[in-house]
Amino acid sequence: MEKKSSKTIKWINLQQEAIEFKPSRSLGNQYRIVPDLFFIGEKESYYMFYTPLLLRIYMIPKDFVISTQPIELRKEYFPQLIESMLMLPNDQALALIPRVNLNGTSNHIRLILSSRCNSNCSYCYAGAKSIGKSINLDHLETLINYLPENLHIDIELHGNGEPTIAMQELKKAYKLCKKRFKFVKFSTQTNGLFSKKTADWLIKNQISTSFSIDGPEFIHNKQRPAKNSKTNGFNKTMETLRYFQEHNLGTSVICVVTAYSNKYLNEIYQFFKSINIKTIKLNPVVDVGNARLFDDDIHNPPDISEFAQNFALIQSQAYLDKIMIDSDFMGSFHTRKPHPMHCQACMPQFVLDTDGKILACSEAASIETPDKNPFYWAEIKDNQVIVNEEKKNELMNSHMFNMDGCSNCFLKWICAGSCLHQNYSENHSLRQPIKSHCEAKRAYTMTYFSKLAEYLLNGLPPIASDSSLNSV
Ligand code: SF4
Ligand code: SF4
């Protein structure tokens, strides 16, 4: 008889829920392996498995495993597999699988307050100019009255330009939404080129404010110069950020990565760390709007596989530094819940533009005219919300279960078919992901998980309370 392994199963909890998860112990239950257990590699004398539905990475001693593909585990170790929750009561295991809800209403509104901007970003997806329109508040009233008042609503005060340029409209929109909904949260994404008076208003009214900064001065001012050539955009944005930080705010940024700045991703990360940023969203440029008009390093997207490898290294460091890293390229393993829809565009969300058109995704505004563009799914007309049911259905059904090639992918519950807008821009289909992006996402994940496994095996203490590395 073979000698039993003295090794134990170890695991990494990627989120707080994973720490809190408890198996039900009801008697008479049949046990089964947790659904969607994916083999992702090996490290020393362990095989690595990813369980997206339990939000964990498992390290299983090689002796426990007969085969990794398909996964077959030795019966004599079933007690350890049950103890480590890799085997669960049948009902509990099946209940982990997320379902698609096609009857829900999105609780997400993004208001395009203005198409004007005081920045001159090389890659602007909206092609924002100094002159342009502001939101029509009658349209906004029609939209919010169309939604149930008891909805817990998230409102993004946004722009296909800079939202604070339309400060009067922004304040009125805030008041209207506050009056209409009992539970409402506001956020904004801004370049920070505004006055102290505006800053005070945003702080006083608890608008969750994230700053658009592309890194240290030499990168930021190259990619996002202020329109006014006398203004040093970087200095002004930093001045505003510091003012927010004096009020214990201003710790969240979005940084757009171009072919140029991808070379400096580590410097960018170190810069954000040095200025006390706690949440960094690193978004590769998307080839629409101004980015499509020019062909050079500050307009072009980075090579996606190079970006993915840089991103994995930064993510591994950020984990130790307790800094949250996220990206439109790939949602964070430490915040994103398993879901069959990639983003709010599938719900679809309400992006209200300055013409009263409603889109599912603001970045997709300029890819085609509204009649042909699948993201324009409703509009305000004669004080009513008119829905194009065909387009709405198409968006709602663009979830992972209907995506080309996703059902066996180990990222199916986190990537869930990828960005619809990028799928459409590249392949003219919402449901056909970009193959090179899929490969880059998988490579990124393997590198990052392998690093986390290394931390675990080296016995580093549990790190980052919100991203929760825990070993058993
Ligand atoms: S990486 Fe590609 S195949 Fe995998 S879930 Fe995302 S889009 Fe689908
Ligand atoms: S479709 Fe892409 S760009 Fe649009 S909201 Fe979804 S993830 Fe964002």
C-alpha cells in the first residue's frame, strides 16, 4: 500500500468573502468537487488550482492528484478535500454558480455633464473640445422619474469631457437625484483642473472623487497637457489632489497607459505609491476617438502582452504594499465578484449624453452613428424614455454564457467575455472577444497567481487586510 502524504492542502483567500465562507455540514449530503476548479500550474511539490467561485487559489500536494486534466483526485484524501472546502455538499456547491438575471434594472447612471474639456489628452476617446454642449436637465428629470425611487442608485458625474466644467449643471443634477432617490451615491472622475471652491463643494457633498493622472510630470504633461499652454497641468492636478488629501480624500487615480508610458509602468507605480495613492486603475488606451487619428507612442495602445506582464509584476508588488490595483484590461481578483456579465454595459446601464441619448457605455459613443451603434439602446423623446428593445436584448444577452470561447476559460467568472466595446470595435461583434487579449489576460493571471503562491510557500505573513492572503 502506498504511503500517505504528510503534506496538507494550502490556499490563498483572494477576498474577505473567501475567509468568511463556511461549508454547510448537514447530514446525508452527497459531496462533490467545487464547480469550476481549474488547474493553472505547479509550484514545488504542489499543483495550483483556481476556484473563482470560492475566490481562492489552492495548492494541492501532488500526491493527492491522479490527473490534472481532467481533474481526478485520490479518494483516500477526500477527508482533507472536504476539510479544505474543495469538496462541498452538493446543494451548496451548485448554489455557488451565478445566474443571469434578465429582469433586473441597472442601478447605474452615468451623466455626461459636458462634452467640453480643459485638458488636451492625446488619446481622448471622446475627442473633447473647448466648446461643446452640457447636459439637458429636463432629460435627466425624465430619466430619473422613469426609475423606481427606492432603487439603490450609483450616479457617476462624468463627462465626455471634464465634468466640473459644467459645475452649475452638476450641482443641479446632484439636487435632482438627491430629491428623487432615497439611496444614492455619487462619484466623479476628474482631471483636477478646477478651483478651490469646486473642490470644497465636492468634499462637502461627499462626492467620491477619483483623479485622472498618468504618472510623474514628464509622462502626465506629455500625455495629458492642459489646454491652456500657460498652465502646468501636472502641477495644478497635484495641487488639487493634495488639497483633497488634506481632507483625508484623494487616494484614488485612473492612469491611462499608452505605448509610450508602458515602458515606465514601474516608475508610474512607484510615483503613485510615493504620493499615498491607495487605489490605482491602470487602463491601456483604447484605439478610438483621438487615439485612432494618430499613429505614434502617445496615441497608440501598448503591446497588450507586454502590458500584461508589467501589470502582473506591479500587481504582485502592490499586494505587499496593500495598494489596490484594478484595470479595464482585467478586473481585480480582490474586489470583483464572480459574475456572468463583464460590466454594467450588459445590464444595460444608463449613460445619458448631452443630446438625450442613452448608451450602455460612454467609451463606445463615437464608434458608429447612434442608429447603427449597438450601445445606443434608448433615448429621451417627448419627456419619455423610449427603449430600443432589440438593442437592449442584444446587450443583455452578451454575457459569458453566450460568448464565443469563454465557457471553458478559467477567467470566465471574472473576465466574463471581456469589454463589449473592445470586442465590437475589433471584431464587429459584441460576443467575440479579442484573442490576443484573452492570451494576455491568462498570461497575466498565471504570473500573478504564481507570485502569490510563492508568497504563501515562503510563509510570508497574511498581507493586505482587504485583499487577504491567508494560508491554512
Ligand atoms: S479571457 Fe477570453 S475566453 Fe476567457 S473569459 Fe475572457 S474573453 Fe472569455
Ligand atoms: S463595454 Fe468596456 S468600456 Fe464599456 S463599460 Fe463595459 S468594460 Fe467599460
